[in-house]
Amino acid sequence: MNNNRKRVFRIRQNKGGFRRRGSGQNHNHQTNSFNNNRNFNKNGSMSNPANVERAIQKYNQLAKDAQSSGDLILVQNYLQHADHYSRILSNLNIEENKLQSDNQEKNVQTEEKIK
């Protein structure tokens, strides 16, 4: 046997047709800024109040279905999800009210400047 010989490892060619991830040094990672737990989805779909309301309705319906089947643990789980989304909806409404009041103040200030 040639135990004294140094082994040289070659990088495999891309035979399977899939892309391999390189080392972590070459990737450009985006930093996510979290504002009031709103940006947990990459596409930001939970920043739309209509989507949040749909999620609340979905989990409330799932809780009713679980209650009819007799699974109380699953009922609590779904109700906690619905509660989570209702808190997100209230945060969105608070932010929307702040934006509306800020816009009203700006409109009043610009009207005063015009006079």
C-alpha cells in the first residue's frame, strides 16, 4: 500500500444538473428589519389588513371544526393563532391611524402656510 502518498481531493463536476451552494462567504445575505413582528413573511403579505382578517377567520373556523371533533388541544392551538393575528391586525390599525393623523397635520400646516 502507498500510505506515504498524499491524497489530493478534486472538486466534483456538476453531474446532476443541480446548483450547489458555495461557501457562506460568497453569498449576499439580506438583513431583515423587523417592525412589530410584521415582516415574518418574505413577501410581506401580512402587512395587508385584508389578509390578516382572512387568517383570523381561517383559524377561528379551524377551531370550530376541531371543537366539533372533540380535540380540545387543537382548539386552543387554533385560537392562539387567531389571537396572534388579531394582535397583528390591531397593530396595523394603530399604524394606519398614526399615518392618517400625520397626514392631516401636514395638510393643516400646508394650508396655514398658503394663507
